Amino acid sequence: MSHLLDARRREVLGLAVLLGFTLLAVGGYSVFALHPERIPQDAFSLAFFRISFQFFAQLHILLAFVALAVVLVGRLGGRWLPALLAVYVLSFTAEHVGTGYGIPFGGYGYTGLLGYKLGGRVPVLIPLSWFLMALPAWVMTRAALPQAGSWLARVLVAPVWLVAWDLALDPAMSYLTAYWRWEESGPYYGMPWLNLLGWYVTGLALMAALEALADRTGFHQLPVRWMIAYYVVVALLPIGMLVGSGSWTGVLVTVAGMGACVLLVRALGGGERSGVESSPTPASLAS
């Protein structure tokens, strides 16, 4: 019992650290990045701001991975690593093709703000970030659709959580900042609508991989409550940047998108529970 309590404390601590960093990053962006005149004009302050702005997104991805890994290692040992590899390879392939040929997201390219690029085009952290959101999306969907015969519905529905996330991510990281740039400006904060289709199609491949590996990995044993909180905390970074910049259209569209996800799983799941820790489904949280 003591070991179990210690493990759960580590899980909560990891989430708390990620939340604290997220709030700090959003605060720094809102106070200083949007108002550079507030930065003290001494050499140390200017250098600190320049470095922190360059690396805050990278650190957020790494901290999010550590927080998730604490749960995965503590609950599953190393069984989750093949799923990480599968998602990494699939998402890297989609991004590498996308940055080279404009399929399936539309034409775009990454700047140097996200660090070293694999194949000269895709930052090494980007496929990792796909895993960080794909797994909670699958876990939340499975909580709502736990029956074995619902595997196809899970594969089709879970990518919608990824699309909802990108409704905030893309405006924050390509319109408000310059982590990637679109070749042609689109109607939604410069993003072409084709990008959302690309996210959904890529999500289908990722969810099919997670579904195929589910029994081997034991992902159905993961705590649903924690995964819901984790999804929200990770999404708070781009949402917070939109709030800080006054980009309320993006905030409202994102909240509406996530609300649509809740309604969708509620309609399909009929209030079923997975039995994992007797945790609520994402749909039940909206009740």
C-alpha cells in the first residue's frame, strides 16, 4: 500500500510540475513576449529572455514526456516502449512527407526554434509530442468505448481529440510565434483547413497502432482521471497563449472543439465505464 501511495504521489507531482511550468511559461509570454518594452534592458535580462523564449516550448515537451513516463514506467514497466516507437515512426513519416511535399497537412516548414531536425526537416521533439497527446486521446476514448467490438469506433473517434488540440496549438505556435511557417496563408490564424484533415488522417494511423498494441502494452490499465488532467494541462500552454494575446476566437473554437469531442464520446459510449480505477469517462465529466 505504501509503495502504491508513493507511486501515485510521483504521478501527481509530475503533473503538478508540468502545470507549474506551463503557467510560468504562459505568464512570461503574456507579460514579456507580448510586451518586450517591459523587459529590463540589462544584458542579463535580455539574454535570459532570449534563451527562455527559444527553449520554453522544447522544455514543455520534455517535461510533459517525463510526467507521462513516470506514470507509464510505474504502471507498465517497459511494455509501452514499442507503442512509443510506433507512434514516433508513424508521426515522423507524416511530418517528413508533409514538410517535403505538403501532404497531408499542406505546405509548411519548421524554423529552428524546436531544435535539431531529423532528416533536415522535422524537429526530433515533434514526433514525441504526437505521442504525448495521442496516448491520452486513446485512453480517454477507450474509457468511453471499452467494449472489445468498439475498436473501430475508438480508432475513428480518438483522432478528434488531436484535431481539437491543434485548434489551439497551430494559432499559438505558427501565428503568435514562429515555430513553423505555412507556405500559403490560410483562413484560421494563417492555417489552411487542409491541416485539420491531415491531423485527423495522421491520428487514424496513430490510433490504429495504439489499438493494435493495446493488449501487449496494458494501456487499458492507465488511470483515466490522470490522463484527462494530463490532456488538459498539456493543452493549457497554447490555450493560455491565445488568452494572453486576446485571440478569443481561437480560444472559443478550441473549447467548442473539445466540447464536441465530449458530446461525441457521450453519444457513442452511452455512459459506459472502462472499470479502470472506477474513473469517469471524459463524457461523464461534462455531466
